[in-house]
Amino acid sequence: MITASNIVKSAWKIALAKPSLVEKIVREILKAEKAAYESKGESSPECNRIVCGHAIDSFFRFYEKIKNKKPVTDFVKRQINNPRSSVAKKAEKFVKKFELN
């Protein structure tokens, strides 16, 4: 989970440096939502929630460069109901900032 988390939260740097890769980066980050993470040898939904929070942070930084925004907006809106309150707050901030209501 730590490796995935670090990749997701830093992907925005690549997206800004290499605009031709933006859509591919988006597709790869979105996979994190359905990924299975383990902690101490057991499945960890909490790890998944953390990675989703990093995904929102990353998308926040390059959202305006994304051509096909619908998958991202759908993802962010789903995270408003994330049981991890910090992730839900990030999603709400994102929705407000980019006027996705």
C-alpha cells in the first residue's frame, strides 16, 4: 500500500510535466479504488480509503488538464461517502472547488 500510495500522490507531477500522459495517468489512478491492499497479512479496506484520499489530492492538482473528467468526477463524488472523514472532506472540497454539484 505504501508504494501505491506514493505513486498515486505523486502522479500529478508527471501529468503536469507530460500532458500527453494525462489520460493514461487518470486511468491508472482510478484503478486504486478497486485495488486490494493488505496490512499485516490481512485485507485492509482502510488502506484503500487512504489511497483514495491521495488520488483526490493528485487529481486536484491536474484536474483542469483532464479531457475526460466524468470518471474522475464520479470517483470524487463517491468518496464523499468514504468512511474515512479526511477523505470525505477532501472530496467535498474538490466538488466545491470545481463546482461539480
